[in-house]
Amino acid sequence: MRIIAGRFKGLRLPSPRNRGVRPTTDRVREALFSALGSAVEGSSVLDLFAGTGAFGFEALSRGATSVVFVDDDRQVTYDLLKTSDALQVADQVRILTMSADLAVKKLANSEERFSIVFLDPPYGTDLVSQVLGNVIFADLFARDGLLIIERDDKALVPAIPAGFSREFSRKYGGTVVEIFRYG
């Protein structure tokens, strides 16, 4: 797996050691960032269920100003820390080792707001619905913020909270990527 474009173009990311980590393929990431276009530049990003951090590191490579990575696996977050140090972006990265639910509560209470929130939990779980069902989830978004959901095409379509409108939806093999705008 590699960074596709921007200042870190071509850089290989460490392969996950955790069998539960399913990285977004280069093809899907390339299509997603093409759809996002210039929205990434200057953005603040929340990468829930971060795994390898491919989405967040790609966003930094393309001009995002900051990324908060969230994952509940200590080995995964250790690898994210090593990658951020290797890329010399530790000052732009915050890593939270906790569940997505706990992170949503903590970040919403801190009044931190994000331009882009990326949800890509392990397939075969109901974690997208759990996160979206949290009544304070929308409090994470800056005005006109973007919610990106990557999910298995066989998964139930999650209920999207009020205030979000669908802007993009595509299927890539067994993966569905959707982008919603808040506000």
C-alpha cells in the first residue's frame, strides 16, 4: 500500500499485522480523493477506525492541516505513531487509542470540529450504525463538513442522521463509498 499523490507520493505504508485491519485499496482511495478534489486542502480530518492510517496520511499528503486517528488496537496506534514520525508530521497528527464511541464523545465535548470525518470500520460489524446513531455525532462537523463512509456492499445501508445530504455514492467491487455534506 502506498500514498497515491501529494508530497508523500509513492511512499509505502507499513502492512498491517492485525488481521482485523482491512486497508482501503489504492484504487478506491484514488477514486475517493478524486471525488473530494480540493476539499482536502486545508482540512482537519478525523479518521475513525484508522487501521493503517492510509486515508489520513493520504489527506496530509494532499494538503490537510491535521488528522486525528482513532483506533482501539494498541499495536495499530503504535504503528500510526511510527509512520507519523517517519513522515515528519507528528505535529499535525493526534492518535487516540480508544473505541470510536468514546472518541466521538471526547472530541464532541472538546468542541473540536472537523472538515472531513472518515468512517471505515471492519466489515461484518454494525459499527457505522452505532457511530451514526450517537446523538452528538453531528457535533463533530464544521459547517459544510464532509462525512465519508466506506462499507461492504452487502452491509445494511446505515441510517444517516438529519442534516446530512448525499453528494457521492459509488461501488468499487465489494466496496461502497459514500460522501455526505453536513449543514
